[in-house]
Amino acid sequence: MSIPSRMTISEFDINPLISKRKEYLEKMEAYIEEKIEKMPEGNISAYKGHNSNSFRYYMRKTGKEKHGEYLGKSNSKLRDELAQKKYYEILLKQIKKEHSKLVKIQAIGIEDSIMNTFCGLNAGIKRLIKPVNVDDKTFEEIWMKESYAGHRFEEYDKTEFYSEKGERMRSKSEVLIANSLLHYGIPYKYECPIKLANGNIRYPDFTILNSKTRDIKYWEHLGKMGDIDYVSYNLKKIAEYEKNGIILGDNLILTVESTSMPLSTKDIDRTIEHVLLKKSNSIYS
């Protein structure tokens, strides 16, 4: 079962909203209950560690233990699952509470109790879970804070190109693209790894988030179109992408340049406005 898409209050008048919201909550309740059934037994607690940025996690199977069993790195999978379960259980209570209000025709605060479930959690628990229903800004912040290991620079690579965010990049053109995305307010990650179906790891130049639709697009810039071997390699990579559902013209953006035809900021802005912002109907505004 897939999670139902989020609904916003502004899309409806108050009367139709009540019935639509009830239907949405019922689907959410079924989704969460199905998830909880598959979770391990026990409850998790988080306590501050020796420094302000660390936490210690414990599992209790009954309410009698003072702290319970310590969950260290060797138990990280169990720890994360119990944290997710705790979030689901709290979220389920909020869903049932809101549904009960709607049954009584009490439509006040319809959206906020669900949205704020994640924001009100213990900071240690919050860092371990993947929320299923948050506002666009919070979703974007969570996505941007997710850690990843980018494509490493070889020791012999002495290039020193940096974006306005301080990210080291491989070319001046990539810096131009990154800075333009930043200026347009479009969230991106540089060389964030993706695993393909054949097990290969690829590092698209830019992974771009639409925080309203939660859709992801990838942007590859090919800067050596005069190099036959380089072109051949990247054509194979694009073909590999397409076998994995990353399709040029859909969720894959491609820009190119050569020594005789360099990429300009106008080229970049035009691509952003027509492909990402849809020009007159901006999805990021």
C-alpha cells in the first residue's frame, strides 16, 4: 500500500473538505496500521549523551524497566525501526483524534495536528525517522539535511571550483548551474549517489527536489562534447539511466558544451525557467 498524497485546506470549501478529509484520514489510518504490524516489538527512548549533539537510545519491552536495553551501532537497524514505530504510533493517535472531531462536525484545526506530529517529536527520535506528512518547507529542510557521500575527488585532481554554498565542484559550468539553482530557490544536492538496478552507483551532477510534488529530477552537464571517448561514455550512461526510469525530457535534464560552444548563464536560466519553473506557472513560487 502506498502512502496517500497530502491534501491542503486551501483546495476546498469547508463542507466538501470534511468528507474528503475523513476519507484521507481513513486511508492514512489503514496505511499506518499496516506499517505498525510489521514493526518489531518494544519501545524506544532517547536520552541526551555527553555532548549536546549526541543521544543514547534504549529499548523497553515492558513498562517496568528503568532504561531498558541499550541500542548501540550494532543495533542501528532495530533502533531506527523502533523510532519509526514510535512516530507511527503517535501519528496514528492524532489521526484517530482528528477523525473523531470530523465525525462530530468539528472542522477546526483540521490540518495542523497531523502536520505537527513530526515537529513535536523528541529531537533524538526525529533524526532517525522519515515523516510521512509534513509541510513543504519542513520536507525540503529534511531532504537537504540528509547526509550522503558524494563522488570523491582524486588526489591528482587539483581543480578548485566552489559554488556560493561552498561546495567543491568539477567545473566552472557546474558552479554556474549550482549558483543559478540557489538564486531561483530550488533545492539541490551535488553528486548525490543513486544505485541502479544492476548495482552500479552513479553520481548525477545535480539531484533536484520539487518540494511541492516531492518529485525528483536529475541534471547532468556534459562539458567535453569535443572528446569522442567522453561522449561515448556519457551516451552509455544516459542509456543506463533510461533503463532505470531516468528519462531524458522527463526527469533527466541534459546540458552540453564544448570549447567552441561554452555554456552561458542565459542557457542555464532558460533551462531552469522552462523545465523546472514551467515559466509562467512556477512550481517553486
